[in-house]
Amino acid sequence: MQLPLNNAAFHTDITPDRRNAGQPPERALGRVIACDGSRATILSAVSTGNWQASDAWAIGRMVSINLGQSRIVALVYKLHAVEPAWTDGENPIQVEVEFLGEVLEKSDGSMRFQSGITGYPPIGAVAHRIRAGDLALVHDLGDRKGAEIGHVTQDASIPATVSIQDMLSRHFALVGTTGVGKSSAVSLLLRRAVAARPRLRVLILDPHNEYSVAFPDLALTIDGDALDLPFWMFKQEEFADIVFRGRPALDDEPDILREVIAAARSRYRVPSGQELARDLGSSLLKRPLDLGVGRSGPEPAPPTGGVDASTPYRLKDAFAVIDEMIGLHEQRWPRPALRSLKVRLESLHADPRYRFMFGRANMYETVAPILGQIFRIPMHGRPITAFQLGGLPGEVVNAVASVLSRLAFDLAMASQGACEVLVLCEEAHRYVPSDQALGFAPTRQAIARIAKEGRKYGAYLGVVTQRPGELDPTILSQCSTVFAMRLANERDQQIIRSAISDASASTINFLSSIGNREAIAFGEGVATTMRMRFAELKPHELPAMGGRAVEGGGRLEPTLDDMVRRMRA
């Protein structure tokens, strides 16, 4: 509700506050009648005849309180009438405001805004509509270089700017319920980020395949058909999660798999002599494993990472090792467990959905071509990789997210900051849920490592979620810049309320009612807490759910055979 003041209720001269004689008299709105450490109450008056004439009093708007050499900037968070009944004449109202900071005049006549206040307004101080220049100062980044991402809600002529450097290096989060423009805001932020940071590489973990059409000029899309992520790049826990399909492994199974992989890696590094029975995959060889017999040359030192190092091995060797273990007279492991492991590996190898892991795995000797494809080295003008997790089997998504997050951190650390990598986690509550018993531990560890240590090496984290209440609070606390769009859930609002500074706590009260594309931005990347509206993207830059074309694009509906083929793949 918008309630301007009938100036007849105040007779004090306010000329010193009006620098321009052409300014409207309605700029003086009321006077302070109560004040505490962070808030004040302003008494004003409106009449029935002119309450629609101006938009001075409105929830969420900023006003200023004149103190002579400075002006306190305050946010309106509550309005109510003094009298229970509304009359046709003048009606007194009380306006509750929260202090945000103050605009100070320097000796040279210039102005600057600072958060917090040095002096409190006395009773009777004049409150007035904030000047456009003061409002611009409130949202000015000062010496920091900013990128325009929209405009301030209170005044569309004032741009909303964010410091890309601070937003990235200290990580950021974007939260909001479904349908408020979250994906479009992410696309806009990423475009501004790669424009401001030419060395930045962006990896989008895209579970819904939304961003395949959002960056036609900047991104490479990797789906299940184009993906090569060899099985030997997975750590022990990651590969075990795929082999055992997410169920808890039995007592012996992790140790058996660890020993099999270690033996297979050793055979790949130092091949044995001509042993036709082994080469043919025969199970007739009934003797202990002879990993050190018949080798040519000295045994090389194992890689630093042990069984978890990203060194190749052949699945054929793993099958041979299992067969030899089954044929031993003195059994270390139960034969049923060994046979079960072999059957599981064979079924994975034969499953066409896992061809990205096994199809061309032994065509690569090192991780270099894989890193080059995923992290765009060299960029060739496309710094963004949209990694479509939606086309992968559900039981492998967590492990793949773990591998990609781990590789992003290792790459940034190995480059000593020369290669900056931003990992953007869509639906982040799936990977790092608040319940420690849920989710996948290696994925949680990999993402947490970026959040806690990444900024030292140029590895940055972007968190996007519609349920911040289900996100690990440790991860969210590492995000120093937050864009909070509309949130209807009380628990989700409480999470954001706990993250914002006390001086702007009332701003969160608007989260349940702000419009689409609007957000409350706060943290290191912005000058002060601001309510802003993201700029509108061009139609060809909008993300599309599942990669579908925009309406009217003329895309033909796939046939039933095409859909069945995609489901099988």
C-alpha cells in the first residue's frame, strides 16, 4: 500500500534539506517519534484525496532521515494507521523503518555511503523521500569493478551491479522456488562472469538438461553420447557405488574390489610375459597371483594416489584376477562374493547405458584428453561446459558429480591459479543434503573441498537450489554472496534469515511475495543488501527445460521409436 503525506500536517521549515527549489514539497514525509538501536518510528499523515498521488510510503522502499551533515538511509518494513477508523480528512499513520547506513558529506562536497550509522536521529528529525543520488550511492560498489545484472526495484533508472571478482572468489548461491526465473538468472550471471573473467572456465552440473540451449555461442554441451569418462578415473568409493548400485556393500566386497583393482593396475603398468592361459581369460590357472614373476625390467614405483590414482587398467585384467582368486586352494575371500563381483562387472560392461565409462576407456593412456574436453583446454571461444547429467543412469549421477568436482579442484590446484574453474551445482541439495546420512559421501567431500579451500587455487563454487532448508548449512555458509528469490517455505526463509546481516533482517520478510525475476541480493559481491530485478534475457539465451526448443520454434515431436531408443540409451 502506498501512502504519501499531506504536508499540511507539518509546518516546520525544511528548506535546508531541499537543495533544489524545484523539488516537490511532498519530499518531506514525516518526523521521527521513536528510535532504538536499529529501528525508528516515523509519524506521518495522509488524506483520502491524495493517497494515490505518490509512491513515497510503501513496504520495501528506502527513505532518508536528515541529520544535517549526514542522512540516515532506512528501509520501510511496516505501516499502520494510528486511529482504528479511516476518515475523509487527514489520517495519521506510523511507519516502522530499519536503519541500513548513512550518506556522509565530505569536506570537498562529495558524498559517500557507509553501512551502519555513527549518530542516531533525534526525536523530531525530518524523514523524507530518498534522493535518487543517495539511492545510487547506496548501491554503488565504489572502487570495485561491477557488472550490471539488472536494476534496483525501487528505481528502474539505477542499475543493480555485482562485483564478479568477489562473487566468484568467495562463492555464491542462488535460491528460489520453482518458476521464479532461477535458471534465467543463473544464465545471466554466468554470461557476466565469463565476460569479466576471460580465464574463467565454467562447469555446469545440469541434472535437468536446461542449459543446452542457453549458451549457443559460449558453451559445449556434453551428454551421455558425447561423454568419455573412463572407469579407471573413478576413485575406489566412486566405482564401488556404481558397481553395487548404491546399496551398502557387504563386509568383504570393498576389500575384494580394492585388491582386484590394485592387481589390474599393476598388470597394466608392468605387463607379464607370454601366458596364453591368462591372455585368453581362462579360469584354468590354479595358482596364487604372481604379480612379480616374469616381468621385464625393474618394478616402477606406484603412483602417488595408490589405488585411487587416475591411472589406466583393463577390465580384462580385473576379470582374470577374479578368476585366479576363485581358483586358489587357500581361499582369502568367499567364492560366492568373487563370482558376484565378476557378474556385476560383466553386466556393467555389457550395459549400453554405461558405454561412456567402458566403451572407449582403454583408448586413453592419460587423463589429459578427458580434462581438455570437460574443462575446455584450450577454450576455443567456449569457456562453458554444460554437463547433462539427466541422460545418465540414476545410480551413476552421484559418482560422476564426485569425479567432476574432484577433477575441477585438482586442475585448479595443479595450475596454481592460472586456470580458474567455476563449478555450478544445479539442484545442489541432491549432492550435499543437510542430513549427513543422505547423499553420497565422496560427492559431499569433493564439493566441500571446493567451498573451503578452492578460493586459494582458483576453484569456485556456485550453488543453485530451490530448497535451501535441505542443503548442507556448511556449504551455504561458505557462499558469501546470496541471491534469494521468492521462497514460500518458512524453513527455507529461516535459513536465509540466519545468513543475512541483522541490519537488513527485515528485507527477508519480502521473500514470500516478491515477483518473478526479483531477488534480495546480499553479501560480499554487492555494496549493500538490495532488492533488485534481473535483466531480461534474449529469447535465444533462455534456458529450456530438458533442452526443448522455445515455443513456436517449429521443433517436431519425436516418434515413439525415437523416445524408446532414448529411454534405452
